[in-house]
Amino acid sequence: MLSGRRLDLLDPTPMDIEIEDIAHGLAFVARWNGQTRGDFAYSVAEHSLLVEEIFARLVPGAAVKWRLAALLHDAPEYVIGDMISPVKSAIGPAYGELDQRLTAAVHLRFGLPAMLPVGIKKDIKRADRVSAWLEAVQIAGFSSAEADKFFGRPNRAILQGLEIRLRPPAEVRADYTARHRDLMALMP
């Protein structure tokens, strides 16, 4: 990693995880395989910031640690990339196992349980689907009706004022790191 840490992908440890490495990697990983409108790729880091914001709207009053979990929900992609669902399915269970090991190491590094409670995981997935719907409509060329079929129709109140922003990776990396720092400062 750029931090100088060596990360064993098959046996990751929490002490090999640094937020700067995660933020840097995610800021340069394109969602939608880069097939979006705009002058910059829509990064997984930008998506993660949006998911955390949507999660806070869906679960008002959620503990700070669960907002942190929402921000980190795609953290393993800083080293394994963002694969579309059909590719993940084709790879089979090995991809899921790798993702789970990395997720557990990331969670433990930042004071979260290795495995999230089922309800929290479902709430983060709901926020992720709302984000995917918004991305599909605003930058990936989907009509609202088409996005509804793939991701479900989101509550319009949740979408109020949300707009996809395509920004340079360095700017997104800085915002991701800052948001992580702010959430960590609020952790008990």
C-alpha cells in the first residue's frame, strides 16, 4: 500500500489497514466500470460518502458507529476493485469469502464488530440501493422506470436535494478521509 503497509489479501489483519490507503484506492476505483457521464469517473469513494448520507436519512438517530459502517461498506474494493454483480456471481463464493475477510479486518481496525448486526447490514444495503438508483438515473443513462425495475423505487423524500457530483479523485479522497476522521472523533 502507499502507506508502506503490506496487506495479505488472503489473511488480512486490522493492523495492515490504513484509512489513507482505503480513501486513495476508492477514489480511483470507478463505479459502473466507468460507464458514466462526466469528465471524471464516479468513484467508489464518492458513492460511499453518498451511501453514508442516505443511511443517515433512512435511519435517523443511528449510532455513529453504524454511520461509519455505512461509509466503509465498500472498503474492500480499495484492493479488490468494484466488480459488477454478474462478474461476482461468475467468480462464485471465493469472491464473497475474500470480501468478508477484508471487511472484518477493516471493521476491527476502526472499532466496529467484524460482522455487522443483520438489521444494520440490511439498512446499509437499502441505502446502497437508493444510491444505485440515483446514480443510474443521474449519470448512467437509465430512465426512472428502468432504474425502478433494477433497484426498486426509492422514497422521493429520501432523495430530496441529493445530486451526484463527479469530482477529481484527490478531492474525493480528501473528503472521504475527512468524513472518516469526523465520524471517528464522535465514536464513544
